[in-house]
Amino acid sequence: MYSQLNVDFLTDVSDSCGAYEARGRELSTCMSSVEKGMQAVKGQFSHTEQVEMFTAYADMRKAFSDFVRPFAAEKKVVSEADVRHFFDQMKNRKRTDFGIPPSECHT
């Protein structure tokens, strides 16, 4: 009868609420690569160093998102040269933030 009405999925045990809840519990116990990285860092660096690292990561992530947003809006492909340009800008920004002169100024 279910087949005739094209509703076989109603009797499919793997498509039940219980099955989806079980999969959700399994996924919630899995750590993302970022979480695994955070766990690995905890024992190696002081709390202050950890905060600085995660703050720098969050800043870089936001800057990269801001950088690629116009590409997405215009449906353009981000090239390797574009990404290299972004990281060159980040490197120069870091030097400016910490008062380090650009590499051209080093003797």
C-alpha cells in the first residue's frame, strides 16, 4: 500500500526520527579540526599565548572573509595571485602593527 502511494519512506527505519537523533549525537561527539587544534595547543602554550593566537586567527579569518566577499558578490573566481596578494597585505599589516619596517628597509 505504501509503495502504491509513493510513501515508502514512512516505514524506512533508517529515515526515522530516532535514526536522525542518533546521527546527531554521533556528530556532536566528533571534534572539528579547529577544536582538535585547540586541544593540541592547550598544553604547549600559556593562557596568554593561546588567547593571542586565537585572536590573531579570528582576525585573519575575518580579514579573509572580507577580502573574498566582493569576489563572491561578483561571482568571480579567486586566483592564486589574489590569495598571495591578501597574505602579502596581511604580512605588511602585521609589520605595521608591531612597528617592524617592511623587508625592503632591512639591510
